[in-house]
Amino acid sequence: MARSALSRDEVLDTAAALVREHGPAALTMRRLAAELGTAVTSIYWHVGNRESLLDALVARTVTDLGTIRPRGATPAERLVSVARALRRALRERPHLVAMVHERGLTERMFLPAQRALAREAHAAGLRGAHAARAVRALQFQVVGYVLIERNRERAPAQSPAEEELWREETAESDPELARALAAPIDTEALFVDSVRALVDGLLAGAGGSAGDTGDGAVGRGPYSH
């Protein structure tokens, strides 16, 4: 028996969950209706046809990435917090982000995060081309990092694996380096370290403090949480 009540938000929530888990190809009106326990006609009434539904999901994704808010006591901390939040948002919805890109709305999607970065760059004393460089550098760092993570996750099993390749002789007689490179990667800690180093460099000499660029929970040492 079909449901008697259904909201547009519920349709979009369920459709977004299907796309996140299985990709856009898995999103059919019949499957969506089955997930919601309703009739296909009810889906059409709330969101139109499948293309209209995909357009609505793209619009919602663009809106979601506009909710990123800086956190921290200093501009440097807040710059790092925006980078972390942007990475997290992209990681949580790769298929939806790909749909945004396919519809030519990538720049619109990134604009709120760019504006947040620009405000913190200004607060740190950067202006003009120097502020623009900071915004671009941090955006590229985030996007490039996410792409590398996704590629590593989807790559076939490697033989030999990284831990087999790194020996003392490979590491120029630096056994500690070899052990570290053979160990599993803490991708979150590595990302924070790299962004903190980038922020330090970007803010050096800007008149703002670039010393503590973590967000409180990540400032206790290399690769710590």
C-alpha cells in the first residue's frame, strides 16, 4: 500500500543517499519509489522527472557546500578549519560533486568556501594578489588531496605493496624513514599537517600570526589527533 504522506525533502534525502552509496546510475524512479514505499507517480508529483530530480540534487549539493563555516581563534586556525571542512564535504558526496561538475557548476559550488578563505586571508593581513594566491593554493590543496585519496581507494591491489618496497636501502640508510613510509597512512593527520605547513608559508610576513594553525584537536605533534 502506497504511503499517504511524502515531502519533497524526504524524496531528495533518499535520492541523495542512493547516489552517495551507489552512484547516479542506481537512481531510477522505480528504485527511489521502492525505497520510499510509495508510488512512482508520487515521486513525479514532488520532483518532476528524473532529470529534474538530478537538477534538484545538484542544487542541494551546491547549497550544502555553502554551509561551511570557519572555526578557531585565529585567522590561521580558521583557514585550516575551512580546508578541513571542504575536504570532508567533498569526501562525503563524491558522486554528487561529480554531477555538479558535469553540469558546469563547479565554480559556483566552490565560491562560498573561497569567500570564507578570502575573509580569513584578509583578517591575517593578506590583500590583493597575495590573498588570491592563498585562496587558490588552499582550494587546490584540498581538491588535489581528495582526488589522490579517491584514486588510492579505487586502485587495484598493489604488488609489491608500499610496505614491501620501502626498505632501509631504498630509504638511503634511513630506517626510520623506511618504517614510516611502509606504515599505513593516516590521511587525516597528513592532510592537516600539509595544510598547516601551507598556511604557515602563505601567512609568513603578512602581519598575522601563522604559528598555531591547527584547530585545537590537531596541534599536539606530527600526525596526532
